[in-house]
Amino acid sequence: MLHDRVLVRTDIPEGERRSTGGIVIPATAAVGRRLAWAEVVAVGQNVRTVEIGDRVLYDPEDRAEVEVRGVAYVLMRERDLHAVAAERLEGADDSTGLYL
């Protein structure tokens, strides 16, 4: 990875999803702009706020997909991340484990 790039693996595959009430939402259903969570799998040498294994919140519409060894990943700049959820942040006093 170069510079400030972050490579993430999305949590939920594209397609049907299920609401918390159990209703199946088809992949063709139009929903408003929604952010998505993903796991960081690689970072560039200039990335300062995230580490490998962190979960990050990003906008799926502003993404560049890449396939490596048959697995689809999303490549983005660090500045395009909206939030970071990390285990290392949960141990601090008065911390929710979410870095916004």
C-alpha cells in the first residue's frame, strides 16, 4: 500500500439483506444514502489513525473496488473514512471504542 491509502474488506456482501425485524429487503430496493462498515486489511506508510484489524465507516458510493486473489476489496484514502471502531480505543477512560 502506498501513501495514505487504506484497503478494506466489506462486512456485508451486495444483494439481499434483512432488517432487524426480519423483513427481507431485495437488492433492487432503493434506499437513501447509507454508510457502510468494513475491516481494514492493509494500510499505507502515511496512514496515522487506523491500523490493520480496525473497523471503519465509509461511503460505499465513493469507492474503488479491486480484486486480489479472487477476493473483492475497497481501496480508499484515509481522509475518506468517517469513523473508526477499534479494540484499542475501548480501554481508555470515558471511551465508547468509536473514534469519530
